Amino acid sequence: MIEPVEQITDKSLRRHFGYSLKRAYARVHTAITEELNQLGLKVISYSALSMIVENPGLKQSQLAEALMIERSNLVVIIDDLENKNLIYRAQLPSDRRAYALIPTDEGKALAVRAGDAVADAEAAVFGHFDPALIEQLRPAFDRIWSR
Amino acid sequence: MIEPVEQITDKSLRRHFGYSLKRAYARVHTAITEELNQLGLKVISYSALSMIVENPGLKQSQLAEALMIERSNLVVIIDDLENKNLIYRAQLPSDRRAYALIPTDEGKALAVRAGDAVADAEAAVFGHFDPALIEQLRPAFDRIWSR
DNA sequence: TATTGTTATACTCTATAACTATA
DNA sequence: TATAGTTATAGAGTATAACAATA
């Protein structure tokens, strides 16, 4: 006889730390997406803008590699940032195949505002974490993907 | 004069803990996906199978809510598990609109094997973490999405 | 020959609306 | 009226192949 199940448990999945990680990241991602959306940016275009402001003159292929996305998928992201007058493609005299990506003053200003908005959103999500724990975790997590 | 950029940095993005989290999760996800792929499962179908084994008889709508996915997207996942003879849809006498999801013996066995494979993959990725730190992090991360 | 940016395309994931059969 | 499962579909995100211009 098959009975309805009243209370659902997920003990077998909670065994996996990646499960906690995934759901935690989903919350951070949602919070950040909402903040950036108000500034007309997506997470990926914010990342691209930040990298261009920090590394003015880098090429699209360099940016794609740094962001771990395909060159082909970066094109529309750069198009969008350029259409919003946040960056522009400049000719590289040393290599006429490539573009040097340069931030505008508007792009620099928005990168600062967006960076603070993201930091605020993260602070709200991780507010109950001990700041010392965060600083302990940062290098530990970074080691995971840097090897 | 525009010069090529030699060394790319990402200091402005590393400021954000979510950035570390995202990349760390990407690595775990890749490792888990590769393991599960060898068992003919995706991450989402493994999650569904595990939940059905742990909660035999639950309805699709209950499972969709637990996994935080849409009912409509669960259909093909359940179809796949059923085609592989890992679970089956049984009629619920108490509600003829709904199906009770029941694991087969094969499904129960695969859930155990897959669970161990996922645990092994995670251990490889988080191997350099102090086990005590993991246990400290688990409830902290879980609190993020349980509120 | 190889690389850069680009276009086209396909595949996955996810979200929404609408339908049927039941409640 | 509302709910469970289903179908169709549209929108993101992502990966691959091929091309023109240049190295």
C-alpha cells in the first residue's frame, strides 16, 4: 500500500559539501544579479568591465581567457558595453588583428559603483560569517581553481 | 599610445568572496559531473534519484519543490530515470492526479554507488581543507539559503 | 600555418503559459 | 476553483566550427 509522504528530507544530499556550496552560491548570485541589474549590468558584463578598468588595453582574447569564457561569446558582451559607452575598442598598432579594450570615464565610474554594490550584496548574504573566517576561506577556495 | 598588456590581473574581482565561491564551485561541479557521467547520471538526475531513494513515494511536485526546479522541467528527468529502470511512477490511491515515485532495487544500488563517487570527487577537490573547517562551514553555508 | 575577432549554430538549462484530469 | 502532471516554447548560457583579416 502506497502512502503519501508527509515530510521530505534531504540527508543523503546534505552529506555532500558541494550541495551546500551550490545553494549558497545560488543565493549570492541572485543577490548580486539583482543589484547589478539596477545598474544595467549582468554578472558577466560587470566582470568584463572590471577587468577592462583594471587592465586597460587588454585584448578580447586575453579577457576571454581571464574570464574563462569563449572568445565568440565575449563579442556580444563587449558590443553591449561599447553601446553603453562604458568601454571602446581601440586599434592596437602592434597587431591590427586585435582590439585594445579601453574604459571610458563613464565605465570607470560605473565599475566603482557596481563593485561597491556587489560588495554590499555579498555583505548582506555573508553577514553572519565571522570576517576572520572569510579571510581564512578565500585562499583555500582560490587554491581549488588555481591548480 | 596604446601598448599591449602583458600581465593580466583580477584584483578588483578577487575582492568579492562570491568570485572565489563561483570558481571553486565550478571545479567541484566539473569533478562531480565527470564522475556521475560514468554512471549515466547528471547532477540533477542524481539529486532526484537520491531524494526518491530517501523519500520513497513522494510526488513529483514535492520533489520539484525540494530540488528547487520547475515541475515542468522535472518531467524529462523522471522520464529518464524511469527509462533506465531506476525508479517508477506508481499510482497514489489517495490522489489519482499524482504519481508516487518509487525506486527500484537497481535505483537504490546506483544511488549508493553514485553517492560514494560524488563524495570521492569532493574529497579530491577539498582534500587540502581541514575537515574541522568543512564541518564549521556546512551549517554556515546552509544558513544562507535556509532563510 | 597560426591567431584575432566574428558569425552562425546547436545544445543545455531554466522559466512561463496552457492544457487534461482530477480534487 | 485549485492542483498534479504534461507539453510546447522562449530565453539565457555555453560550446564548436568556419570564415576574413592579419601575423
